[in-house]
Amino acid sequence: MSELLEKASQLDLDPGLKSLLERGFLQQCTDIEGLNKKMKEGPVTFYSGIDPTGPSAHVGHMVPIFAMTHLKNAGHNPILLIGGGTARLGDPSGKTEMRKMLSYEDIAKNGEAQAAQLKNFISFDDGSGKLMNNADWLANLNYIDFLREIGSQFSVNRMLTFEAYKQRMETGLSFVEFNYQLLQSYDFLELNRQENCHLQIGGDDQWGNIVAGIDLIRRMESKEVFGLTFPLITRADGKKMGKSEKGAIFLNPDMCPIFDFFQYWRNVDDRDVKKFLKLFTFLSLEEIETLTAGTEAKDINRAKEILAFEYTKLIHGEEEAQKALDGARAAFSQGGAGSKEGMPSGEYSQAQIQAGINIMDLFTEVGLCQSKSEARRLVQQNGAAINGEKYNNIDYVVNDSHIDEEGDIILKAGKKRFFRIIVK
């Protein structure tokens, strides 16, 4: 047990902090005793930021968002900060090379899209929290004034001791990125001034930026504020959480189909199920203990199914989660129990199928393979199946003889990826 966890476990914790401790969110804290005292005195305003560097948030962004929800449910006041200003530079933390510069228009569009996604997840309608954008105070900063007021408070020597900068010094750190820590620190200062914000939360790769912001507020406002980070989640196999064979697991269903989102969580390693149920669902700890108590395969599979259903429901709604669950059961259960409606699907005309389509072309067209060469390997290695029957001939032609009684053709790539062709 780390020093922080040991110390936290000995305190009479605020309900929000207690929930984070029990569910595995705590990694580092600038002063757990001081933060706990502050939170027990009354609601604390806190924030977490997300830079809209893409058109969709992905599951790697979600640990702080779940933590934010737990703190909000305990009575504290969240600020979700969209980094419309900081995204113009790009955070070097956790990156081996400089991010691609985006146009201001793309950043604004991405910010709107991600804000809409996350507002569906964590509601601000009750007035207890706010959705803000740091472009409001960063976009029109006077650089000379900023350097005089803020830059003068930073030590370059100290900045270079932080892990994010140390790592990038080996591969090259641009001056643009070097400014990022100043801007994020200024965010905390502005939120403290505007909203009386006393806590910043984020992934552990943000520790250096958070500590810098705390130091800036102490220097300029003579106030004590706090920082709290969460572990960077990896899977039991050592791979980065939130990555699949096809790439990042995005919240946008156009970038990651809902069935694929569901299947990612349904197929997690057995060793990860309990940890992920605590982090990525709001099931009670008692429910989670009961779900993960069994050691039989059927017990573990049931727990995985509930993990996938609960997380999909939170992101995409209960109706879509049920469709994905039914689709998975139809694809994987003996006898095809469940509805095929939730499976990834596409329509082909009767004439197209009657004319015949080469098996490699078909698996590539529907997206089960990213290229013809990948499709060739899949077929030759006996990984391609049509309606449950495997085919390893790369010249095989799929035609109307494969249409089942419901007017479908079910393609399977490997053990876990399906596609339903609906013949019209």
C-alpha cells in the first residue's frame, strides 16, 4: 500500500474522498489531510480539464470524469473545463513527440462535440457545477503582460525536473509545448479567482502541471489549494487501457460502433473485471463484491457482461446498451439466443449478393479487415467464418446461397468481431 493510501485509510474521510479511495481512484495528493479537512467543512469547487484535440472524447479521458461524478454526488461542485485555449498548443505530458497543430476552427468544433458528449454523462442542470472553456481567458492574452505577471513566477530549472518535460527532453521539446504548464497553471489561478476553485483533479501524467498551478496560486494569492491525481489505467496484460485492435475506444458511435464499445468491455481480461467495475460503473461496492465472488467461468462472464452493459448504458443510453447486449448474445451464445439488431450491420442488395463477392473483398468492405492483405491473412489462417462456417480459400465467392432464413449473412473475423449483412 502506498503512503497516500495508507494515510487516507486512517482518516475519517469526506464521503467523496472515501468513495475515490474505496474504488481505486487515488494515486497522488498534495495534502490529503488538508484536502479532507477542507471538504468536510463544506462543498469544495474543483475542476478537471480536457483538451479537445479530436472530434470525440475516448475512454482514456473518462477516469477523471467518473471521479468528478463521485465528488459531485458527495455534494461538491465540479467545473468541467474544455481546453479550447490550451489545445492550441498541445500538452506534452505522456507524448513522445509534438502534437499536430489544429486550426482554431477545428478546436472549437471538437470542443463543442466533446462538451455535448460529457454533458450527457455528467449533468450540470442542477446548478451545482459548470461547464467552462479556457479559451475565454487564454485566447486574447497579451503575451508580454502574461510573461511579466505569470512567467516571472516560474523557475525553468524546476520545470525541467517534472517527468513530462524530462522525458521529452530526450526526443525534443518545442518552446510552444514548454509554455503549456504556464497556461494550465493560469487556468487554475483564473478558476480560483472567478469560481473560488480549490482543487484540481486529473490523471497522474498531470501531476507536474497541477503542482505548478498550486505554487502559482500560493505565490500570487497566498491561498492554499490542492491537487489530486488518479492512476493511469493499464490492463492486466500491460497494454494501455482503452485501446483495441482498431485503435482508441471513442465515445462517438461513428468512430467506435456501439457494439464494438460493448464488446471491448465484455472481453476484458478476467483479472481486470473487478477493478473496472469499480472505476467505470456506479454499481455499489457490495454489488461488485457479489458479482466478482464466483470463480467459475459463467460467473466471470456474467460480471463482464454487466460491466459492458453498465458502461455502454452510461455513454450511449439503456436502449442502445440492450441492443448491444442482445447482439452479443446472438453472436456468441449457443443457438444464437438474443437479437441480431445490435450487431454492427450494413445493407446489401439482393442483386449484389446474387452476383457474388470475393470473400477477401467482402471482409474488407464491411470493415472487419483494414486492407486486402489483412483479409488474405485472415482467410488463409482459418479466421474467416460465414454463418458460423469457416472458409480458408481466398478465391471463395460469397453469394445468395449464404442468406439465412431472416435475410442475413453473418460474417465473423477471429473470435470476437462480427458483421451482419442485411440483404434487401
